[in-house]
Amino acid sequence: MSVSVGENYKKLLVTGASGRLGSNLVKRLTEEEGVAVRSFLLPNDPAAHSLDGLDTERVYGDLCDEAAVAAAVDGVDAIVHCAAVMGAPRGGMTPHRFFDINVRGTFNVFQAAADRSDTIRKIVYISSTAAYSVETAGPVIHEDDELRPPRLYGLTKAANETMARIFQFQTGIPMVVFRPNYIMACDEILGFGRSAVVMGVLAGAARDPRTTMYTPDATDAAVAAVRAAVEGDGSRRCVPRNPGGRPWTWHVTDVRDCVAAVVLALERDTADGGTFNIAGPKPARWDEVVPYLCGKLGETYVELTVPALWHFEFDLSRARDRLGYDPQFTPERMIDDALAFRAGKDIGVIPPAIPH
């Protein structure tokens, strides 16, 4: 069954509402779907201005504050849980605090919903492809691939996915889990193809014996060769290929496609209980995207041969079949819109207040 969000729900809670996905989801829900939205924000949230001009109720609290979360959940009939600390603990944050926010905070959201299971009709949980062991999976990553996250962020996402399934079993509340890959908004795609990324990937993943990129004897020489080829300029763009000539590939996601996927999950009961990869309509091949981007910017790029292949591609057939997910934003279209945004054009997207 499929109905519009505005017809199906009286009020939605969006956690992490000031973030890259959250703010653009609130914008879509309030301006196009006609549904009331309660936005859950951190006290003194530095990104709260992302919601300026949007007709949304703002409530403030810490995910680890059970009372604040319960108050935010009270009176809504669906939840989109976006809030999380991304990346790795930094700025003095301990791994324990990182885990508490991402996992105990998510438990608080799910428990508050469980306490109101007679009124909560659906929860969409925003997980991440970081829950996979993406450096060793492939060549195309499917939702049923084993979850072996190599870092703490992915661990917290995998743990929360398990928790979501158990809460669904215990309460009957339909849960939908999304695994988007590297969401971008506005002009963020214009950072694509930097040689500094290549050097970082080679120096990091290539020293990890768990990865398919493990080349310890060649890593130092490869990084030195990249640095020499770009004359030490990490901002210089490049097209890296493995010794067999295959280009690196990265499957990025435009925030507008991810927002559209969330709306579909709220509309369609065929999404209930499902886990879905969410990404753009095609992987971004460096040998296609970098020349296109450089042509638009009037830049040059360097062709490189490196000892390892960095390849990301996510199977989207489940999202297409069960959600009707039809991503629209290719890397080239993202670049065109990014340049329009840089030129001052309104592309209908709220820019991220905090960059990746």
C-alpha cells in the first residue's frame, strides 16, 4: 500500500534535524509533503540555523537524556532517526562517549517508541554502509553481505541495526533500515578527485591486512610517486588506476536522492522490515568524473598507476523493487548543480552547516 506522507501521519519526529540529511528531509516533509515535523536538536546546536525559515517545531536535548528523548517522541506517530556522531571520536571525545551517543542514544529513541507502540506507526533508522567491511566486500555490495565494520562508527551502526530488528519483533513497530553511502549536498562534490585522498587511502587501507588493498611493500613508494606526480599539491586532481588499468570507483549519494528514499519508506508498507542500500544511480568512476569536473572548472588532472584498486559499488535492486527508489542525481548532474549553487542559484538544497 502507498499513501502520501501527509495523509498517513499527523506528526513526524526527525532526530539530527540540523544535519545534512535531516535539514533537507525536514524541508521536503514540511514544504512538499504537508506533514507536521518535530525537529530534535542538540542544546546550543551549532547547525540549528539550517532549519531557519522552515515550519518545524524545535525541541532540544541530548540523545543520552532519556527524559528529553521521551518528551520528543511523545505525540508523534513516526520517527526518522538520523542523529549520530560520524567518523571517529575527536575533540577529546572518548570511544565510550562516542558509543553512548550512537548506541545508547538510539536505544533511548527505540525504547521511547516501544513505550508508545500503540501510537508509533513506523521508524526509519539511518544506518550507513560503514556497517559493511567495504574494503573487503564486493565487487558489488549487497544488503545480505556480512557486516564486519573495521571501525567504531560502523560498529555502532551495525549494533543499532540489530537493535532495530529486535525492537520490531518485540513491539510490532515497523522498522526500515537505510544504509546510505557518503551523502553529499550542494557543492561538496566539487572536492572529488583530490590526490590527497588517494595518498590517504593508500597509506591507510593499504597497510591493513584485512583489506583487498593490502600492499605493504608498495605503499610507501606509491604514496611518494603520487606526491611527485602532483608536485606535492594534495588539491591537484588525479585519475588513479590499478596496474591492470581499472579506475578507482566511489558510489556517492546526493542528499536529494536520500531524502526521496526516506519519503518512499514512510509512504510504502512494502518497505517495512527491510534493509536497503541507498546511493546514486551509478558509481562515480574517477576516469569519468574527474575529467568532467576539470573540464567544468578549467583544471588539469594527472593520470596515475597505483598498486591497489579502491572500488565501491552498492547494489540498489532491493530499494528499486520494494521502494520504487529511482535515484536521479548522477555525479555529473551533481557537479552541474554544485556549480550553479556556487554561482548563487537556488537549487532547493540546504547546505551542510558542518562539512564532512
